[in-house]
Amino acid sequence: LTAMILSCLLFAQTANVQIVHNSPYPTVDIYVDEVLALQNIAYRTSTGVIQLPTSTVVGVAPAGSEVIASFPFTLEENGNYVVVASGIVGDQDNPFDLKASTLDTVAVDEENFALKVMHGVTDAPAVDIYANGSLLIENLSYGEFQGYLQIPPGDYTLDITAHGSIDPVASFYAPLANYGGLSGLVYASGFLSPTETDSAFSTVLTTPSGYTVQLPNSQTALQTEPGVQIIPTDFLVLQNYPNPFNPKTKIDYVLFSDSKVSLSIFDIHGKEINSLVDGFQDAGSKSVTWNSKDKSGNFVSAGIYFYRIGINGDFVTKQMILLK
């Protein structure tokens, strides 16, 4: 244990804090109330959860040097926080800063992974983030955190686009299949136009234990325009809206001729959850609302679901995300 942690234990009121270093480039030391607490924290690494006084001043210094910036914090007793060092020292447009947000240490249950996302790329616009081709987060600006999403464990392709665009700026592979019951922060790091080889645009996953991994690049999952799929002369299926949603979402489609239609909801394991349409329908625009309930009328848990529309023997399957 560091002297800082030992000293914090003497305080009647403490909070639990994870510190993430996302300010290029120097390795830094962390001071708490002017006392050296943590040494040699490298760029794109993080601490585990440590205890800090609820009223404290955190100072940051290049390793072995004097403090260059200090930030006062007032925290809730026994609260959990993640603090991200971001921005650039000496930059007027994007100054060095410590950005704090709440921290979940676990997911709601073993069937989910608690995911928080932070935009830490100073020269990037507001972004949309897609998971396996479906919109996950919309209009996230620099310095902002997206609140926790409870997503099923699995392997994901994360596509990052400028807000409103479907052209990926970058794509990353996030293998989260073994993260059931856990939580983590994925933060965008670096620059779109880097001047150093270690500061290229990237995404980094860190967990409250301090485990950190830079997500590898991946092929995009945005193979076609999201939201629209056309089968010539037969029908058109739109992406459900809103997506993510809670508790209702609307599924729109267009029939170009009278057709036999089926519309069912499936969970991530391929089990049919509910059947919303099964019969003949006249040509025209159609809209169906799913209220997050199964066949028995019970609300389902948060996570990724799929809706499959069958029209005259042809099928389209799309992904959607239910938040709680």
C-alpha cells in the first residue's frame, strides 16, 4: 500500500476513485493534498480503485518533476468515481483537465457487462458509436461520458463515425465474451491527426481493477447503410426507432405488394421472445411497436435483441438494444 492509501484510511469520510491517464504524452506522478501518492502512471494506463478523502486536491506532475496542475474535488462519502486526465498541457483550446464521472464496479447481473464510454480525442468531432452494425451511442462530444449501458457479454465490432455520418472514422474489436457481471470504461484516445506514433486514434478498455488494454483495429461492421435494407420489388425494412430504447420501440416497414408477413423478437441466444405479426397484410407502410414484453406479458431484461421480418419467404434480421 502507498503512504497515500494508508493516510486516507485515517479519514472518517472517503470515496473510491479510479484514475485514468489519457493526456498525451508524459508519464505522471499523482499528488493528494500535496503529498506524493502514486508514481509513474504511463499514458493510456489507469490505477485500480483507491480511496481518497471526500474533500481533496489532486495534483498532477510529470514523473519526477513539480506539480503542473491541481484540481479540487468534493466527493460523496463511499461514492465510486472514475477520473480521466485528458486534454493537452499548454493548449488553450483543449487544456489539461481532470474529468470525473460515476463508477459502477459491477454489472447488474452475470448476464450483462456494464459499459461506460468517454470521448477523449481533442481533435475529433461529436461521434456516433455502432456495435456490430447497430447504433449504440449517439452524439457524444469531446470530454463527455455516456452513462452505463448494460450489454450482454460478447464479441463486438465498435465503429466510430462523425455524428450523423455512416462512414466509420475507425473500427475496433472489443472481445467482451468473458466479462459477464463486470464493468469497464472504454475511452477514445489520441488524435485523428497525430504527431506521435503512440497517439494515433484508438480506444482503450479499463476495468476498476486497473486492467487496461488497447482495443485492436477491426474491419467495419457497417457494410451497408444502417437503418435501411431493401429487397428489390418486395419490401423495405427500417431500423427500429428509438434505438437504444426503453421501454418501447417502433419497427417500420413497407410492403410493395400484398404479402404474408411474420415479425418476431429473438434474444441474443436465438430464442424467440415474442411474435408480433403473423398473417397476410395489404401493401403499404406498416408500423409495429414492441413494449419490451415476452409472450407471457412479462418485461424482459436489458440487453441486445433481434427482430426478424419474414415477407413471402424472405427474411431480414436487425439488431436493437434495450436499456434499463
